[in-house]
Amino acid sequence: MRSKPKPDCSGRKFVKVFTILEKHGRKPSRLVPILQAVQEEYRYLPKEVLTYVATALDISPARVFGVATFYTHFAIEPKGKHIVRLCDGTACHVKDSIPILDAIRKRLKLEGKKTTTDDMLFTVETVACLGACGLAPVVVVDDQVHGAMSPASGVKLVEEIIAREQS
Amino acid sequence: MSATIATAVKTLNIDGIEVPINGERNLLELIRKADIDLPTFCYHSDLSVYGACRLCLVDIAGRGIQGACSTPPEPGLKVRTQTEEIREIRKISVELLLANHERECTTCGKSAACQLQDVARKLGINKVRFQPVHKPKPVDRSSLSLTRDPNKCVLCGDCVRFCSEIQGIGAIDFAFRGHDAAVLPAFGKDLGEGECINCGQCAAVCPTGALTPRQEIDEVWKVLGDPTKTVVVQIAPAVRVAIGELFGMPPGESTRGQMVAALKRLGFKYVYDTAFSADLTVIEEANEFLGRKTNGGKLPLFTSCCPGWVKFAEQYFPELLPNLSTCKSPQQMLGALVKELLPAELGVEKKNLVMVSIMPCTAKKFEAKRPEFAKDGVAEVDHVLTTQELARMIEEAGLRFTKLQPESFDMPMGFKTGAGVIFGNSGGVSEAVLRYAAEKVTGKKLVNPDFHAVRGEDGLRIVEVPVGDIVLKLGIVHGLKNARMLAEKARRGKCDLDIIEVMACPGGCIGGAGQPVSRERDIRKLRTRGLYDVDKNMELHKSQENHFVTECYQRHLGEIGGKNAHRLLHTHYHNRRRIAGETIELGDSPEAEKVKVNVCTGTNCFVKGSQHILHALLDQVEKEELQDKVSINASFCFEKCDHGPTVSVDGNKIQWCTAPAAKAEILQKMKEKNQ
């Protein structure tokens, strides 16, 4: 098993954090947009960067951590290269979205509370309603929407990516 | 038409009774004033209204069911506090909390003082119909002062609000959401690793056993039972006016005679009074102050008796550390004297002499473990028990506290004046110092020792007191948010005060987190009055009148503020990082041949512009394509904050650093590596 690669923390990225903070005038009230922008850069919110944001905004790190963990949009653990979002809103749920989730997770050997594969290739999450109920059940892979899914077609999507990554 | 103004009192109706409105902030206050005790978890009169526990619900005619805590009183409202529906909602709310609560009441430290237990009993909940959904979480025992048991948290947030609103810290906060919601230190780390200053007020307001003072009772029983050990004890002033509450006595009643008797019965060889070393503190600190005042030393002088405040200052105000009095706290002064003098006097080996202190405070547990308060591995104070813990030991030993025949403190370190006793309440340290300074400055005897101007309950008091030809300006604060306000001013050089007395806890030590848990509204006032009464009941009120202190100087310490006094009674402070943080590695993993640069981005260096240095260095590395030769990292706090910004280049720390200085050093190191 490959160990988790270090997230990309190049100097350029960190400079981006400065720019983000300046752009929002280092205002504590701008914490959420600041975290959104930081996550755009890093694909998640590294602890060290959150501490830096807390310092710059003069609020307690515990408060920043609280906000970062309150919204499901924010991730405090590194996410995989490909993000699979399965809709579990009402319409998708009644059209059996959960068996699709189970099948994909089984194929990727994700057990318990784990959402990211050990090779950091996939993160599988559920979301509440993507607003595409007519296509239920819906799976979104890296911002591409796939409708009328089944457990088999869900697994197939994942396998295609694996094949692409290996070639 | 007559010109009389209608002065009819405005009223509202609570359960059929007309109740006058007198500026109460919310219905709950009014209802409680009408002697109806609505249950609450999340309401605390000192804190902002949260409205989460849903227990103070009332039925308002025309509006339906509302939270009393978050409804302002309005004339004419018809309020009912008891209806079938309200009772049912309250019961369900508590039942749901109980479902996820670790209900091991018999083994819980908060048992008998727990509000959840109390409310469940009052509401007659005899069965919990719901299954728990929470898995057990580990108990956090990392802090020297507090134990955090997340399995008992009801998410009322009292601790979170106290820490941020009164102390201005925010060491803990809500994290996650929904049924995963929890109160956690930053990043889910342990409490002992973060910014917590150990004041323990989170535990004092916690309605359950989720946050409790760390217990040291077992360790103390062990040394008491060991025949090779000689165990001596000191009692802080604030303990004597509060411990009686746990044995049914009224708050504020002094119980020192029974307390001493109980300690002797438990097996303590000598019982000393921390008020003795408070007298000593007064003399050392007043002379330190007068010295600074006449020699143009650093002012304002901040007091240093409160270990919560000292850690706070070390974390957030490194440049003010020279303003802190170098005096140790009375607890440590007494510990130092005992460990210095008693071994020879009693003919016991130093390692077999054990010093225990009884404190109203949880931060004293942390203070006693500070490395600077131990010499050759022997701590000045070995164990710190809170007022609550001592009461529990007395109960465990089966002693009937109120029936004990009073006994006296042991001499000489049990002797004190009233000045040492009032150290336990906000304003007391200032008054004690004034009683000394006034005589010293004027050279005349002070007839009336009372300085009423410095007494009071407000969390931030500025007073001017004429002493001879000069006027002393004093700041007296409790609650660290208030301390922060004055410290910010002092940092900017905009503070013309002479002395600032800081106590972290509301009302001073009498409101410490080690004191009995009380929901009595006037508790602080009663305990404070108790201490002033003790002062009045004594014959001596000025530390300089304590002849045992005078003798101590003559026989052991030598000159006031002299070399020996400094060795035993004074200390130093150091910068302290506020959070255990990892270095942010901004390049690839650094290799041996690279010049490794760490730019501090801790709070203080950040304020002093370290971000610009970091930015400039990163730009340069990129522009000159030095990525293979230099690795630039952001790090958290070298604990050199007063000399910041700090940049470390291959381990060489540059203080008061600028971007050009850092660049020059990097070039130099690169040159050295190439050779």
C-alpha cells in the first residue's frame, strides 16, 4: 500500500493564502468565504493553514475549526484525486440511491467511516439533493452528472477511471 | 388637564400574579425574581443568551410557547410557566439528553452537584425510553488542571461562552454538527496542548460532569498514609469562606478553626496559612513597585499571583512580561520557604517533606508543576487540592465538619494579618499593597487601613488613591477579557496606571473553579464580605505588622528584595506558544544540502509583519529558481515573541528580523554549503 502522499503545499499556494486574506481585508466576518477560497487552492483545509488563518483574523483556532467542521462542504482531511458524489436527497433516496453507494464503496474497499481510498485516488461522499431529481438516482463524478444510475453502472464509472489511471 | 406624570408601574402576569417589570433583560430573570425556579442548562446571567436547552419554555397568551431566556419582558404579557404541554416538552428534552449521557452517576465527580441529575429528579423522569446513538469517546486527561469527559456533555455551550466572552480566549468551541456536534479544543487536540489557561471556569459553569477539576485526592491519601513522609499543608484565604457551604453552612462564614482541626485529623503535621506568604508578597511586591516608581522602571506593574493570568500574559502579551511583578504567588512563596527551612528544623530529609496546598483554584495545580518551581527535582508544592477535594476528603474520613472543635494554625507560617486574608477577593491585593505603601511613602502610621475605593464587584475598575503627596492610579480587573483591554493599552504605551491587579476568575479567588459549585445568586458578594469580616475580626491589618514575617526576614531572607529574597520569593516568565502547531512545509521535503528557513507565523510575529518576510522570501526563491537550494517553511512560535519577528536560517535564529536580513543570512549559508 502506498503511503498517503503529502498534499501539494508549494510556496505559491501559501502566497495565495496571503492574497486571499488580504482580499477579504482580514475580516473575521469573512471567515467562510476565506475558507472556501483556501479550499479551492488546497482541495481541503490543512490544519496548519487554518491556524494561520485564525492568527491572521485574530480569532481563536477552536472557532475556525468549529466553522470548518460545521459545513459539509469543507474538508479537513485531504480528498482523493477523483470525487464521487452520490445524491441521497429524497427523490434519489426513494429510487434506491443507497445500494449504489454500497456497491461503489465495496468496489473501492471503503469500510466504516472511511470516505477516501488509501491510494488517494477516490473520495466518495453523499450529498443532499443536487437539484436534478428528474434524473434520479444521480451520481456526480468530478463535476460530471450521471443520471438514472444503478449499482452496476455506478461501479462501471469507477472502474473506467481506474483503467484510465492505470494506462 | 393636570400636569402629573403617570408613574404607574408596568407589570406582566405570571401564572395569574401581576409582577412589576424593573429593567430585567429577559422573562427568565423576571420569573426567577418571582421565586419560580425554571430549569435551565444554557442560561448563565453573566453570559450571552443562547436559547438551546429548551427547558425554560413558557406559554405566552397569543404567542404560544417561547423560551423565557430569549423573550424580553413586555407589559401586559400573560405568561404561564406550567402547562401539560410544557411539562411534556421539558421531559422529552431531558430524556433525549439522558439517552446519550453516560449515566454513571455514582462514579461521577459531579454527582450531587449535577444540574442534569437535579433537573431529571425534579421533572420526575423515571425511565429513559430512547436508545443511545453515541459511541463512548475517550476521556481527555491531558490537562494538569481539568478533566474533560465528552460522554457527559449536553452541548449547552456555557463553557464555550465563558471562555470566549469572559476570558476572551476561546480555547474550546463547538465543532462538527448535528448528532456529531461536540465541544472541542482546536483541531480536536487535547485540552492540555492548547491555549487553555487552566482557570477552570468552564468546569464551574458546566451543568454536568463533562468538565471537572482534575482530582489529586488519591495521591494525597497515599503520602498521608506513608510513615516516612512528613506532610505539611497550606490553606488559601478564599477556601475558609466557602468550604462550609458543602457542610450546610451559609456562604461567607469563616470556618478556619474547623478547617485546621479537620486537616490535623486527616494527618497533616503542620497547617500553615497562605495568607502568611500573602503578607510576604505584599512587602516584596510593594517594594518592587515603589522601586520601579522612583527609578523609572517598567510600569504599570501587573500583579502575578494569578497563574491563569500569568499563562495568559505569556501567551498573548510577551512584550509585557517585564511589567509583571517578579514575585512568586503566595502558594509558591510558602512552598519555597517550607522546603528551604523545614528539613533542617525538623530533621527530615527534603525528599520526605511533602507540601500540599488547599486552593480555590484549578490553575494552581498547573502552577505547582511549572518547572521553574522545582529545584533538583524537588517541587516547592507537591500536590494541590481544591476546596471541593478537601471537603470530599473530610467526608470520606467521616469527620463531622460542623462539630469539630476548632484548632489554631501552626506558627510561624500560620500567622497573618488581615491584608494577607483579603488577597482572596478582587481588589484585595491592591488594598493590601496600599496599606503597606501608604505608610512607607508617608512615613506616618496609617490609622484607618480600609481603602473602600478599590473594593467593588465590577470586572474593570479604575481608581485613584492619594498616598501622601502622590496619587496612585490603580486598575483592578477580573475576567481576562477585561485584563486584555488594559494590557492592549499598556502594549501601545497608552496606559498611565501604576498598578494593575489581575484575577482571572469572577470576583477573584473566591469565585475560583475549585470552590463549591453554587447557584446562589449573591455567592461572590457573600464570600467577599466573609473575607472582609475576617480582616475586621483580626487585630492586625497591615502586612508590615506581621512580626513573624519581620522575623523571617531577619533570620532567613535578609533584605527585602535582596539576593536571598529573590532566590526564594521571585521568579521569571517566558514566552509561550498558544497552540501546539506543526511547521507548514512549503517546498518539497527539505534535504540535507538545502538551507532550511523557518519564518515564525505565530500571533506576535504575524502582528509584527512576518507575513511580508515570508512572502518576500518565497518570491525570491521562485524568481531566482533556488528551489533546490533553499526550503522555506512557516512555523508556529519559537517562544521568542518579545524579540519578533523571528526567522530561523539553518537553526540560526534571527530576531527583529527583516526580509533583507533574512535574505543576507540565506545567501551566507548557501555560500557556506557550497564550500
